[in-house]
Amino acid sequence: MRVYTVVLTAGTVLCLTAAAEVTIPFDLHLLTAATGHLFAPDASMAVRALDSGVVLAVLLIPQALWARAWWPRNGHHLTRRPPAPQL
């Protein structure tokens, strides 16, 4: 059982590291580029706006769905007040 725990922990750390190193910077680049192209005046403004809208939808809709599913199950942990300090 301990070997499984070590392997599981190492795999989790590796996956989170990969997400932090690759996915998050790439997503931030896509978001800033899409937002910039959404409002940039250009000859192909309609095509760029459509492309930017699709990119933003692909990046943000899954996050919104995740938040909608997560909040009812776990939101009470964040809104609960900590106990008052004992004097």
C-alpha cells in the first residue's frame, strides 16, 4: 500500500507540474491574444472576432461548467465563518 501511495503522489505532482509549466501559460497566451483580436480594428475584423469568440468559448465554457458543478458540493467550505477566538 505504501508503494502505491508514493507512485500516486509522484504522478499527481508530475501532472500538476506539467499543467503549471505548459497548460496555464498557453491558456493565458490564448486568452490575451483572443481578447486582443476581439477588439482590434482590422480588415478581417468579422473573421477575427468570430475566431476569438470560439477560442474564448472553448477555454471558458468548461471552466464555467466545472465551477457550476463544484460550487454546490464544496462551496460551503469557503463561505463558512471560522470560529470566534476564545479569550
